[in-house]
Amino acid sequence: MQYNRILLKLSGEALMGERQYGIDPKRLAEYAQEIKEVVDKGMQVAIVIGGGNIFRGLAGASNGMDRVQGDHMGMLATVINGLALQSALENEGVQTRLQSAIKINEVAEPFIRRRAMRHLEKGRVVIFGGGTGNPYFTTDSAAVLRAIEIEADVILKGTRVDGIYTSDPEKNKDATKFDTISFNDVLRKGLKVMDTTAFTLSQENELPIIVFDMNKKGNLLKVLDGENIGTKVDL
């Protein structure tokens, strides 16, 4: 295995599966099985999950809702998704802890860096919910921040696209895929990997990002085995 400790970033929309909103139990179970395979190999796994399948603060703000209130609702949506993923992982026999950046002690531990790292050392999967705990920051920013805090070796961004392309491959058939690309080239070419705040934070801390298709069975393990899956962003 190339890495010892990883942070997996999943979008909330990914949990919808074939649905229009909410959580698809089938997709959830598939993700849990993929993550279990990695844990069984001895990998330390932390996860940050979005909340877009339930509520997105920016969308609420565009419809007249107060942005801060909307972002707080989005944070709660990530906790709901975290609880769902925790349940799915535990159904697979994987010990899991959910930590939240906002206090919600009845359902999740508060985020404490040292406790999170201890869980990982003991082989437990740690899910970080509640984003950063602050409005105006995306779950991409939360993923990079948590990855740096727990000293992860890499961020794996699981999407429905199998890497980074010259343009949107769903709209442009002639788009070409990068196997590797530097942080500077991503910025120079104006490619969309993460929001600018998250991407810059990752670059400043020399934390590589791998973008890959999480919906293709076996891809997560293949990425960690060093196979040429997805696109790696590095210095």
C-alpha cells in the first residue's frame, strides 16, 4: 500500500444513487463494502462527507434564506449522512466513530484531534461531520483541514468522474484526462478540482489529492494499490 492514513472525501450527492434526493441504501452499502476492504488491508481511514443530497446552504441563500442559517442547516445534513454511513459500516463489522465540528453530543463525539488520531491508530474509521463548524466554508475545505490536522498522507476525492479532464467530460466528448497534474497547472488552466480555499490550503501544506470514480466497484482499493486510477494532483 502506498499510504498509511488517508482521508476520503465523499459528496452528499453520491449517496443519492439513482434517487433525486436523500440516501440510497444500496449505494450506502456499496460504499461501506469498499471502505471495509481498505480497512481490512490495515489502512487508517478518515472520511468527510457532504450534505448536498439533503440541503445545500448556498442554494438556500440563493432563494432568499440567510446564508449563515443555510450553512448551519447544511452542516446538520452532513451529520445525518455521517450517521447513515456509520450505520452502514458497522453493519459490515467496521468499528466507526462519528465526530462533529458542532456540538451534538447525543449522536456524535465532538471533534478532538488527538482522540480522532487515537481512533485511527486503533483501526477505527473516523467520520468527520459538521463541516468546519463555520459558515461560508465548504466540506472540501473541511476535508483538507481535517486531513492536515490528522496528518493524513493523501486526500482521495471520490466523485462520479474518473479523474480531472481538460473540460467537463459529461459535456465535451473531446475532453482529455490527466493522469497526474501539478497544483500550479490546475490553477493556471482554471480546472475545477475543489473550491479555491480548499485547493490552496492543500497546496500550501503539500498534501496530494487523488480524484477518482468512487462509483466503480474496486476503484478505492486500486487507487491505494498504486494502480493508474483517476488523477493525482501533486507539487
